[in-house]
Amino acid sequence: MVQIPLVARVRRCRAVLRLVVVSLVVALVAGPPAGGVEVDDRPVIPTERPGAPPFDDPLDPASIEAVGAPVVDGWRWAAARVADAEFEPGPCSGDGPGPFPDVGATHPFCTEIEWLAEEGVSGGYADGTFRPTASTTRQAMAAFLWRVEGEPPVDVPDPGEPTFADVGADHPFFEPIEWMATSGLASGTAQPDGTVRYLPGAPVSRQAMAAFLWRGEGEPAPPTVQPHFADVPAAHPFFDAVQWMAMSGLSTGSPRPGARPDYRPVDPVSRQAMAAFLFRSNRLGSVECDAAATLGQIDATVSLARLTPAGTWQVDGPTTAFDGRTSSAEVFRDRLGFDCGLRATQVGAEGERHVVAAWTGTRLAAVVQASDAPTAPYAPQALFDLLVEVARGEHLEGGTYRNPERTSWAATLAGGESIVVMALDTAMGATAKAWVADVDPGSTDHLISLPSEQFGIDTLRAVGARNVGLAELPEIGSEIGTLAAVSPTGQLLEVRVAPLGWIDPTTDWLGTGTSAQQVAGLEVWVVDGGPDDGPLSFDVAHVSFECGPWVWHVITGYGTTQEVVDFVAVVIGSLACS
């Protein structure tokens, strides 16, 4: 694969961390520090030495398994966990015991906490418990993030001058906290005496946690400035980070019927919430963004548009005349709900070319602007609203919504320049508008008026859907919430959520027949859109199900029926309604 620098969000591949458990046999040369210390989220228990009093914690030293053993004040401490013969961890399914005695299979955060343990990010406390409702300390947060990133080495120019006055080189959390500083994730708190402190033992607040995660992702600009949370307005110092948490589906906040949810920015983060945030952040994807393949597809479309290439594409290349009116690659990508994005230019004797592109997997959207006209005029076949101009142009490639062939449209604008809008298995209309700079699509959350709307939005964001919001306002007297969303695979969805009785899930919406299927342990009714070239080819599938007090109806005009069924399976799993 050609290695090309991306403006894209290229997710870091997170190493799968495994803790190597060894028998605890260590010699001690001095007494333990008063009160003891902790390593990551686990209390640190000193090993027993000859003549020393027994442990205050009634643990059998022979049953303790040690993982990593930092030396503090001459003592070798062990991040210990009891090997409880009466508890055997199990999966978060069925009647299994779950990963910890206090996190059973039915625990609402079982999956997230199980992932945290399996990846070696946290092993719980020395008594074998996880303590999900306990607050997460700032030092534990540093350790969690450091481990998720594969425990990268820390380059400390002068070990005698640590970044934070309260985290010296002998601190058991020195390495992950120093990594937080050198990576730009944490800057600490300035003190009256001129020093900067990290406050490692203090609980991490929800706003600080948002900032840590946001900075770790490169401080992406949120796609909308309409505040999602009622208690985090646009003037809030942590607005960008918290808004990104909402728009990325990492946090749904605390719902309030008929109003925007609260984020509660200064509240401490519980350990179960931290597990959820890290789990969701990891699930944003370890995405491979192949710029070379994408530019190859764009070249093919430029050729179809009868435009002469102006040289080699340069990713994040020189500024062109089109930059002023064109959104950044990140904004274009986020507006469409995709994973990858790039901006590239060509500058040559033939003129200038400028492209912004966004894609997830094989789904692709791109807008190419060129300073010259095509070698042959475009046929005036279809009218498109480009926001900067309404133009009539030519369809370059065909295919229906069901046919996964690239479709594209090209036109010559009033100023003589050419524009090409291309889409592969995604919406041409949305692509034609997403490229324009300084157009804030805005959030629709302030228009939520039904419990079904709020519940649906919170659920979809929690399972990783993007660009979730109202598709239309409810009819007077109706309890049906109609939502729009983009699935984690880039599939455009319309989702209806309502109290039981408002939608009949067995309805044959298209007249092609309804099939009942077992999906994630629940009966689901599926209506397939029929043949790709049939009269109903604009509808791929309708999938409906009942769960608790709600009925769901999911519709898509893109992708495949199986793709939307797979997404519905994730939704059902998150609702625990099987």
C-alpha cells in the first residue's frame, strides 16, 4: 500500500494488551510507605517479609498473583489480584458469571468491563472485585489510556525535573502520567507557588475525561456548534471536547424528557462509565484509510468527466482557489458520518484540481472542483443544489441505489469552473452539500419533544451510530419518533421508534413479503426491497422489532439487507431485550 499522509482521521491501531501473570516471589529491603500505594486501578499489596506482621487485608499471600512490580522506596510492590477458587470469570452472556464477582453477565456495563479486563487495561482490585460505581482517579485514568495505546515508552529529557511537581520519578504512576504530559493529553493545574500539579489521587471529572479522549483523537472540530447538552453551552471551556463526545456517540448524557440531556461536566467519572467511554472510543475503529485506492477511483471519475489531469494528486497539497469555499476533509467526513477523509490538489498547466473525499470501507463520497471546462459540454440532465449555486449537469454513471456501482454527476458552473460530485453506495444529494465551508448543519436535539425520540437517539449513539438526529418532526398527537442516522459501516438509515402499538412490526411495507427471523435472540420482521432493478429498488430493506415498551422500524436505501440486519442485532444486544 502506498503510504500517503492523510488529513483523515486515521485511527491508531491499538495493541491487544495481555498481562503476564507470574508467581509472587519478591524480597523486601525496607518498610512500606505509610498507607500503601496503588498501581493503575488496583491497590498495591506488599509481599510479606520474615518477622513482619501479617497483612491487614486477610489475604493468603500464596493465593496472590502479581502483575508488574514497581519498586517504591525500596519495596517491591505487586499489582495483586486474588485467585479466588470460588469465582471463575465467564463471558457476558446467558447465565455466565461475568468477568468479576460484582460484574455479572446481566450488569449493564458487563461487555465494556469484560473488554477492559481482556485487553489488560484493568484487572480490578486485590480482592477480585471491579467496584464499578467507585470513582476513577486521575492516576488510574492515565494508566488506562497509556495501556490502551500499548504502553508507549516515555522520553523524559531530565528525570530529575518531572512535568508535575506532585508526580516525581519514584511515583508508581510516573510513566503513564508523564506520557499524558508529553503526548499533550494533560497539562495539569497551576498552583499559587508557580508549580504545576497533576493531582493524581483526585477523581477525574467528566469534562477532564472528555478532554483527554478528545486530545488523544487529535482535537477534531465538532461537526455542529449547536450544543448537544443543556449544561455545556458553546461558551463552556470544555465545549469542543464534550460536544465531540456526543457527536461521536461516546456519551449520551443524562436524558431529560422533552429537553436536551445534561452532561454533568464536573461530576466524577465512575469506573463503569470509564470502561464504557474507553470501549466506545476503541470501537470508533482501527480503520485503514487507503488514500491511494481512493484517489484511483477519483481519477477514473475525473476521466469520465472529460477533464484532463493536471498532474499527480498531492494529499494536503498546495492551496488552490477552491479552498476558501470548501470544507476541510475532517468536516466533510464528519458531515457524512464516514471514517476516513482527505483533501488533495493538482496544480499544472491544465489548471487546478481540488478534491475532498470521505469514505468508510467501500462507501465513498467525493467532490472534485476544476478550474477548466470539460473537453465536451455536459448534458443538462439533472438539477443539483450545491448551496453555492443551483446547477444543471450530466449523470456520468448510472446504477440504482441497490446497485453498488459508483455514480457521479458533473456540471459547469457560472464562473466557468467544473464540479464533479461522486458517490458510491451513499447519498448524492448529501454529498453535493457537505463539501461547502461555513455551513453548519446544526443539531436537532433541541427540537426533541417525545420520549421515543430521546430514547432512540441515545440508543443509536451508544452503539456507535453517527449523525444521529431527528429526520422529521412528529405529527400532532403522534408518539412516533422519526430519526436519521449513519451506521458504523456508513449505511444511511431512517429509524422510527414508538411505544408498543403505534407501529405494527409485521407489516409488509413494500408488498414483497415479510419474513420473521431470529436476530440476537429476538424475533425480527424483515422486508426485502426486491430485485436490484425492480420498481422498489430505492428501498433496500425494512427491519422491525419490539423490545420492552418500544417498537422499532429501521429503513435503508443503501447497502444490503444483511448489513442493516447486522446493525439491528447490535441495537438489540445493547438493549438486552432478547
